Amino acid sequence: MACMGWVQRSEASKKQILDQLKDIVCQLRAIPPPPGGSEVSNVDGGSIWDCRLPSKEFWGPFATAKDFHRELVQPVPLEAERRGELADSYELLDFYRRWDDSLVFTNGDISSLNVSVRGDDVVGIIGWETAGWLPSYWENCSGWHVNPQNQFWQQEVDKFLQQEIDKFVEPMSHELRMDQIRRKYFGDF
């Protein structure tokens, strides 16, 4: 597991492992969804499971990303108008209403506990029960919040999970902030 001795690794060793993870994530994101299936679903078109999501064990599948986002903020309607003092919750609703990026195939749980390494080589990724077609920001947010005992990994997530915008690589800090707001009002561990 990458978590074993991570903080003692040299920067060159960490970079080699993170570069391999970035390549693996790019390969996963290139996998096309099955034709005619639900947009947001697990690997075989069924319900998704994510231990970070509150109140029920399985979610979906969802015909659209908007349906998925609507479910994430229940019982508040996605179309709710701004009023009151909860300004950041309306910022989240605005983000979900405007989100129009593509869905990607994602593992959903690339924590250091699920990355198997030998020396400086990634030899496997375990923990595929959360895999599926999800919004492009999902892996980034789950990487940040997947395990409270794995917080050192937060410093590494942006190094292999980044967005390419006009050939510049940028961390998904806005998306992460939106997920933190979702967690604040709509819960998970």
C-alpha cells in the first residue's frame, strides 16, 4: 500500500508513483460509458455506492447528472431560490444547476490505502466497489475525504487528479469547496 512509509519517501519516489496514478486516472477517464445506460451509475449500470454519502446505502442509477445532483441535496429542491442566511448552500445549488462537464469513469476511492506499490511502481489499485460513471470532480472530492486516517493523502491528490484547462493544469479547488459545502449541510462522515 502506498500509505506504508509514504511520508519517508523521497520527493522523486513520490513523484514517480503520483505520475503513474495520473496516467492510470487518464486511462480510466478514457473508457466510454456503455451505450444506452444511465448516465450516473456503477460499472455495470446499476446503483452507485459511496461510504461518504449519507442516509442510504445505494444511490441511483440516475438518468442525468442533474438528477444525481438533485438527489445529493434532498430535501432542498435544486431550483430553490436564494433567501436567508445560508449563502454558501445556494452557491452549491448554483454549482449543481450550472454543472455541464462530462461524466467520466472513475474508481471513486483512490486513497493511499488502495494503491498497491512495489518500490516506486504502482502494481495495482484495489477497492473498485465505488467505481462507475460520475461527474469529473467526484474522484478529487472522494480522494480528499475518503478516510479520516489518511489525511496526509490530501496533499497528494491534486498532483494526480487535476483538470486540464487550455493546456494549463489546475487543481479542482472550486469543486472541492462545493463538496465541503455539500458535506456541511447534507452530510457524510
